[in-house]
Amino acid sequence: MLNSTPPARTTLIAVTGLTPAVLTETLWGLASGPTPVVPDHIVVITTLTGRAKVTEQLLANSRWETFRTALRRHLGRKHAHLLTDDRLRFGTAQDHIRVIPTPGPAAQDADDLRTAADHQAAADFILRTVREFSEEEGNRLIFSVAGGRKTMGALLFSVATLLGRAGDRVTHVLVNEPYENGRLGFLYPGCLLGPEPLPKGAPKPAIELADVPFVPLRRLFSRDLGGRIAGYMDLVRRLDEKVAGLAQIASLNLDINAQTLAVNGGEPLKVGPRAFCLLLAYAELAKTTPRAQAPFYTITDAVKKLPAKYRPQDPTIAWAQEARNLADDAHKSLSDLRKDLLSKRGLTQPQVDRLIPGRHRTSIDLPAETITIN
């Protein structure tokens, strides 16, 4: 989800747990790319235990300032200007470290996430936190899913797909052996806290930042994200209903005498003869053998039998004549029908995909009872 337009501001939102080194590793990885990035603001979502680990390993003994100095040196003269005095500031304030609350009305800071209710509370909290920043125009978000319990990373990724925008990023960080061993206390190249010493002959540390592709669904549901949201599950349910609605088809009617189709009781659409006889054959297949697939080259025999089976009032109607001598490239006519359904009848792309057979699904994806042929 990279964008060529430079953002006015960049915020890193990371989940962390017992190994907060993923934060310094991620920042080092961001600064090491072809186009180095230094976030303006850092937000860590964690538990009480996680906050203690962040304080102990990253903030004690001026370690964060030491890290900033090392990172500026790593950026080199060419990019050192990216790390200005007001960037990469980080401390124990709530603006930087946000602790997930316990579930229920008497919420307190959570020590850990152990139950389903704990994870539900975490989902709501992550959603609220991300929403706060995603509504800020010109603020690119980078989501780090490398730390914390697996559910925390999964929830942050899920929220990124719901609230993220084009240009935002989801990242995971990889470190070579033996530096991934938490007993070494590796924070970034040149910094080992121990307690175990570095094994003899160990290679130099290598930090690799991996971008995780995601689909920003807010482009489809921007109106739903602007109002009141009760919580994570409330938003998921609402959007799930919207997604189902995008592909919903209650009825398909094929009129063999008018050579038309009508979807959901709407205005009939006149269909070209090639496309109509193909669609008629696939509709018959869907009614008689639900979920059966029939590649275009195998549907030809069924098409040729249609005029005798359905006997239109006018035996010379165009689709019947076409069916008797179907062209080898007749399936190409379905592309024009797709365009007509989108532009002339206002169907959604998911609806059209269910109706019109294609390269990857050679069938009509509808229950038999929703299809009528008359």
C-alpha cells in the first residue's frame, strides 16, 4: 500500500508484549529501506506487563536517546535530516504507550490477555486507537504487527484493513539468528542487553522489514466509518452485512420470448443472442445440477438443444438461431453483457460475478430456486 505522495506526517502504531525490541527493530528497518522513513509519532499498544518491559528495556538508562543517536548515525549524512529533534520522541506518557483495559464497566489496565473477553476488550481498544489517527488527514499510518500476543497482531491487521487507507502500511520485522534469541537482549545493531553473550562467530545482525499487503476496505465503506461505532464486533457485523448485500441476488428471470433477463425483479435487459443462449444453458445447469461447472467448450452441446427444449413462440428468434450454430468464440459476448449489467442496470461487480460465468468460475452462482425461465 505504498503511495508516491509524501505524507504530511507519519505515525507508527505497534503492538508489543514481552519483547519490545520489535519496536526498535521496526524503526531500524524503516530507516534502512530504499526510501528511509522516520515516523513523527509512535504509539505502542500493550498491557501493563508490556509497558513495564518497554520501560525497562527501551527507556531506562537513557536507552531511547542512545537509540536515536545510533539511528541518526545509521541514516548517514544524506538522510540524517529525517531525524529532527521533534521526531521519534517516545516515553511513558499515555500519548506514546496505551495500555489495553480489562473488560467490563470497572475497567482497569490489563496485566495480560488470557480470556476471550480480554481479547474482545483489546479489539475495541485497538479500533478506538487506530480510528483516532486514521481520521487525521495527511497522517500516514504504519502498523507493526510483529509484537505482542498473536491475537494482538491479528487484531491490529484486521483493524488496518477496516480503517487503513491507500498509502498506509502493515509491516512485520525479521531478524537473523542468533539475534532473534531474546536472551541476547538484541535491540538494534550495536546494542545487546544480555544476559547471554553473543556466540563466537556470529554473523552481523540483519534486520529486514517485510510489508504485509492488505486491502483498505474503507474505500468501500467510508460512510459507515464516519458515524458512531459501538465496538469492533459491531463494525465487523455492519460491514459483513454490507458485503453480503453487494453480492445479493434474490432472483434471476430469463424470458425466452423477449430474449431478456431481469435481476431482483428489476427492469428487463435485452441481451444479445450469443450471450442469451449461453446464459440460458448455464441457468438450466444451475437449476438441474447446482454448483456444477461447465467450461465453455463443454456447454456447446447443451446450447444446441435449447430451442427444441424451450420452444420459443417465434422459432426464428435470434437466440434460437444462434444456439443451433453456436460460434466457437461465443463466450466473448458475455464480456459485453457484464458491462451492460454494470452500466445499464447498476449491478455491483460481485453481483455480476455471480451471474456471468467466467474464466475462473464456469457456472451461475445462484440457488436453483432463485432462477426462473419462461
